Amino acid sequence: MTSERPQFIPAELREEILMRADRIKEIMDHNGIGAILLAGNANIYYTSGRFFRGYTLITPDSDPVYFIIRPIGYDTEGVKAFYIRKPEQIPNLLTENAIAIPDHIALEYDELTYSEVSRLKAVFPQAEFADAAPTMRRARMQKTPYEIKMMTVDGLHQCAAYRRIPHIYKEDMTDLEFQIEIERVLRLEGCLGHSRMAGRLMEINLGSVLYGVNADAPTPYEFALGGAGVDPSLPVGADGSIMHAGHTVMVDMNGGFNGYQSDMTRVWRIGDIPDLAVKAHECSRRILRRMEEIGKPGYLVADLYHEAMKIVEEEKLADYFMGHTQKAGFIGHGVGIELNEQPAITPRSKETLLDSMTIAIEPKFVIPGVGAVGVENTYIVTEDGLRSITPFPEEIQEL
Amino acid sequence: MTSERPQFIPAELREEILMRADRIKEIMDHNGIGAILLAGNANIYYTSGRFFRGYTLITPDSDPVYFIIRPIGYDTEGVKAFYIRKPEQIPNLLTENAIAIPDHIALEYDELTYSEVSRLKAVFPQAEFADAAPTMRRARMQKTPYEIKMMTVDGLHQCAAYRRIPHIYKEDMTDLEFQIEIERVLRLEGCLGHSRMAGRLMEINLGSVLYGVNADAPTPYEFALGGAGVDPSLPVGADGSIMHAGHTVMVDMNGGFNGYQSDMTRVWRIGDIPDLAVKAHECSRRILRRMEEIGKPGYLVADLYHEAMKIVEEEKLADYFMGHTQKAGFIGHGVGIELNEQPAITPRSKETLLDSMTIAIEPKFVIPGVGAVGVENTYIVTEDGLRSITPFPEEIQEL
């Protein structure tokens, strides 16, 4: 048995990782941040191309410095990487390697627990501290060409899996059985099976299937729509109802096939559905066409929201938009390593669209007694407007 | 369409919830804690029987007080529950309802982010603060009869799903395909599909299938064994290898069928495996028999570890125990709402076994070139020793 140690940062990723570090440094400089010490899973992945347990230190004058706790066995040649048992070893290691101990350090206040941040602060008793979130969110918001390639691959896999959905449906299936078969198809297509999301206000398996009136059940989570789920410990998504004619079923399942994700929603129907549902679905598509046209660098994110609302009100569908009983306060969100990245597309957003942002837009409606309708695509912001990475027919098809 | 509002705490759960609050209050008193304000998902579920977005306040002289942000629409009759938009409303609500504003508050330092804790501290400018973790861990460590019933149900479902595993296997399957079919069987059996674990150092889909030499691949995560996974963003579990004769495949998949979980590992083989693997597997079973016998209230948790090591060393298997290339520092852990509860069974543990603790014990071995062997059961600590809730044949069966 040959045992080759894996390169900590594979040769083909080194330039990419340095480019990301440069991007972070530029924003650090703009934000008046002296150094950034990262430990959160998504930022560890962003700054190294892999998940390891430990820390990434970004300072203005150095390549990233990695402190690895686990796993053992990386080949770290050519990278500034040190094995540690605990963060308290970091200052001495820096000194031994002639790297200045930073006196102003940003930590992930929105990501690490109070205990973790307090411990790291004690490691650097002389330093002042700031929040790393504004810098890291800003850096990760605009994707590199490599990241866009990863997400484009996600979108293609997700479409391939969705293509099999009509073949999965069987009469008298429950929404949950339907969802389980979709999960299987996604996994066989290469879906990693883990929804990486920031914070503790989104818990879910591999996404959500919303059939009929369950689409209107309010959820505690921060998803666009709810669903009651099958247990009070996880109140979201399919509720185990048998699917009958006259209703829609909305599929918003996981698109994570590598460290990145795409986010796509499509709707199917069982038998005929009321005109109101069809009208709302076409309104969603009209909104997306408008967003695709105006969504260019320099456009205000809040104006995307306002523009969508204008169309919804014109069509007198506001009562059903983004939920009926309980409404979501956004119509889309950034996507990347995490499913809930910046910018959030809300009326209060202060963000401006930037080239190579990746955003999911999900104008959805809940029609009482019928179900949810609407389309969600993931887009790249380009000079020509929004470019979809989820190319899949948008019409409501019969199951 | 009838729309009955769900009771915030269903009648049949009220006594249980009050009993848990009393348990927390008793430990608060012992720990010198004036009040506890909880927001973490597991503790919200523990103190209410459901997941909602908001806060639970436990004070010595009151029933639990709930502050609900989302979802809307609960029937809160008979419960001290208030709808809020943000935590800053809590002090006024307390005053309006003649509940004293606590001046000593424990918050979940190990669960909430630095930002969340800082925000809550600012809500109570007059208060002193402490960490809620010791109190809540202690309270949740010993299960109520209701919780034990829930976990027993989990164990039965998990066994039912595992029973189908031999029928899933097909020649020349990859370990990942095998895992995907097990996931489907688990989900169809009622598995909720979400692994609730504390902290960010465990990310996984529905558990882990470890085939052959992949069992020895070190992981960054805090699982007992590793596996390379199929992507550097999620380096754990199945790596996509085709399964061949002469190897073992270890199945350690999710047992969460309600808000609680059971944790169970079994091993299958493809063709014949070397005697060393069989010997190590039998050693694992010998360890479990010993643990079952000595694991009574009053026994030191650290001594469980030492006792297991004694058997391992007697059989000269230490080199393979709890990993070969990278070793885990524990042989088991508490299980309940979360998969990684207290006590952790480590040589440094200061805990003592208590009646109605629920612990998973997983003495596992990695045999180089062959794969992982060993058994994991979830147990209840009783006066008669450990009682398993995962009654499934322990022998290595052929697939």
C-alpha cells in the first residue's frame, strides 16, 4: 500500500489561494484591519481550499499562515503551515518564524462562539480586536473565475438531478417519499449531502419539498418558505402528506457538489391547478426576466427588491408573495460556499451589485389551498446583466 | 380548510417541560446562577419540546418564560410566552408582566456566537453574566423517562433500517453508493435527515460508511474515525471506492427519528477477512460486555476508558485501537438531542456515571489494509449496569 501524503494546498490551487488572500488584504486595508485570524469552516475552506481544523492568519506582508490542529499527515512543503495542539502556541510560533505578532486582529464574531473568541483574545493580550465579518463577507461576495467555474459545475449537476424528478413521482406518494427519492438522485449525481449554511437559524437535510397547503405552514427558520416538517424538532419542509391532484409541489433541493453550491427551485403540478397559481408562477418568471436585465454591476440591491415588488403589485399578487400566512423579508441571497451569503436581497440592503457576485433570486408565491409556485435561479452578475447557472425549464410541468 | 393554531407547548408535554425546568433550576442553584437565558437550538428544544426562533428564560421563581420571534401563529394559552421582534424588547416585557429583571444571567457561551452574546449582554446593562454551558450540560446529561422513551424508539427504528443493509449491497458497488442506499432506507424508516451536533467541528450528512483502507484516512473532524470523503470541503466518510473482497465496511449512520438520537455502528465484510480483524472485532465486543457490567451510577467515566484500554493492551491491539494513523482520544460520548453530549468518555474525564445518562460506547479498531472493525451501542446507565437501546446482532456478517 503506497501512502502519499496529500499536499496541504495542491499545486494547482496555490495561485487561486494567494489571489483570495490578496483580495482579503485589500479589504482589510480599506477597513483598517491589521490582521485576520480565521477559524470558521467556510473561511477556512475559502483561504485554503480544504477544510482542516485550525486557523488561517492573514497579514498584509505575508502569504497566509496556517496553524493546523487536525488532521495529521499533510505535506506542507512550500506553504507557511505549522502543526499546533492549541491556539496558545501561535504567538511563539510566529516569533520563532520571524513573523510579527499582529497588534490589531479581526476575529469572526458572527461565526465563532463567545468562548472561542474570548480564548483567542486571551492568546494575544497586547492586541486590539475587531470583527472579521465585514471583511470576509465582502471578499467572498465577489467570486473568482475558479469559484464561478465550481458553481457552474454545481448548477449543471443540479439540473441533471432535477431532470430525473418526473420519473421519480408515483401516484399516491407522500411528499416525504418524493423528497427522499430526490435526495437519492441528487446524491447519486454527486451531491455531497451537507448543506453548509452560516448561523444556527437554518437547519435542514438536503433541501425542501413543499406540497400543497403545507407550503403555507410558518417556519422558525430563515428559509424563504416554510413547511411544517414531520417533527417539532425540525419544523421545515415536507410533512408526509399524500400528494393529490389540484396541487403544486415545489422542489428546492441542495446543489452542493463540491465546496460550492447552486440554488434552484422548480415547481411541478399534479393534475390541473387554478389559474391564479399559473398566473403567479408566470409573474415569478416575469420578475426573473426583469432582474436578469437590470442586474448589472452598480445597480442597488435594494432596488432589485423594489422592482420585483412593483411587478407583484401591478399584478395584484402581493398577498401571496414570499409566503401568505408568514412572509419572508427577502427575495434572494448570495450563494457560494454557504447557502446564505451576502448580499441579502432586501428592501433595506445598502449593497450595490458588483461584477462576479453570485446570487439566487427566488420570487415565490403561496396560493392558499393550492401550494407554492415560482422559480429560483442562481445567477452570476455580469456587465450584460444576470447570467443563470441553473439552466432548467421553468414552466410548471405535470408530474 | 380548517386552520387550528398549534399549541406552543402541547398539553401532553407540559409536565415534562416543567420537570426539565425544575432540573435546570436545581443545578442553577447549585452553580450559583441567578437566571438562564437560552437561544441555542438544542436548549430551545429541550426547554420547549419544539424548535422555535427566540429565547427561553429560566428563573428560580417562575415557570419558563418564552420569547418567540418566529414562527407566527402559536396558541400560547396557559404558557408564559410573548411574541417579540428582537431581544431588546425582553426587559420591558418582563416589567410589564411583573417578572423581575434578573441581575445575574447565564448565557450559552459555547453555543451562541460572540456577536449574539455581546448583544444579549447589552440588553441587560445592570446584570452580571456567567456561562450557561455547565448547567445545561449537567441538566441534559441525565435523561427523563420521556427522553429515554424517545431514544428507545430511535434505537428500534435504527435497528429496523440496519436490518435492510444486507439486501442493499450489490457486487461492485462503491462505498458511496452503498451509503446512499442506506441513507434512503433510513429516511424511509423515518430518519429526519439532520444530524444535530454541537459546535462546528462535526459536519456530515447522515453518518459515515467506512470501507477498507479509507477507514484509516485522518479527518479534521471530531469523529471517532475518519475517512477521506469525496471532496476536500467535507473530508470525512466514504471516498467512492469500489468495494472488494477481503475488506470490512463499517456502518455508523444517523439514528435521529425524533428530536433525539441513537448511535449505532455495525460492521459487514466482503468475502473473507484476516484473523486479526476478527480478533479485534471480538475484542470490541469483550470491551462492551465489560462496560455493560461496570457501567453503573457512581462509576468514574475515566475508569471506563482505562478499563477498555486494559483489555486492548491485554490483547495487544493498542496499535489499532481508535484509529491507526490518527487516533481519537475518546471511546464514547453522551447522546441525546445532540450526537456529542456529555459525558465524553476520555481518560481525563472528571465525570461520574449517573442514573439515566445515555452514552454511546464505540471501541473501534482500524486494521491496516483491511478496514475498520468494532461495535457501537447506545446505552442507558441503570443500577444494573448499561442497558442497550440498539439491540442488533454484533457479529461481522458477510454482505
